[in-house]
Amino acid sequence: MATPALRALATHYPGAEIDVVTTDWSAPALAGNPHVARIILYPNRLPMVGLHFLARTLRRTGYDLGIGLDPSTSTQTQDGFVRTGTVEVTQ
């Protein structure tokens, strides 16, 4: 489901390095995607300390932009912890 969005990002931002944060369950769907530089895994049920570690790791990487494709509350919480730049995606 994310493939069209990843393709559009790669087309709109040529040369951008696109990393994806996803669960173990969803990772195989992204394996081999030519638009994905790195897949960062996290468990489906991430405890608060794990979420803090993931957020710290992502902040240290220095991403310019974070885009959430999952509208769930847990994803919104993770976005708040990471505090990258954000963009609103409209259809």
C-alpha cells in the first residue's frame, strides 16, 4: 500500500534517501523496493522505553522530513516523540 507513495516521493525528490520505519510484519512487503534505502524495524507492540530509544535513534540520524502513512494513534504518538519536520499529505 505504501509503494505508490514511496514512488511519488522518489520521483518528486530525486536523489533523496528514503528510509522506512515499519513493523516486522510489514517489512517483507518493502523488501527489494528500489525506492527504499533502509528499513528500520520495530515490534508491533513497542513499550514506552523502546519507543523512546527508537525516537532518539531517529532524531540522531538527522532526518529532514518525516511522513506518516499510518493514521493510527500509535503512529501519531511516535511522530510526536521523533519531532522531525512534517508534511501534510492530501489526496
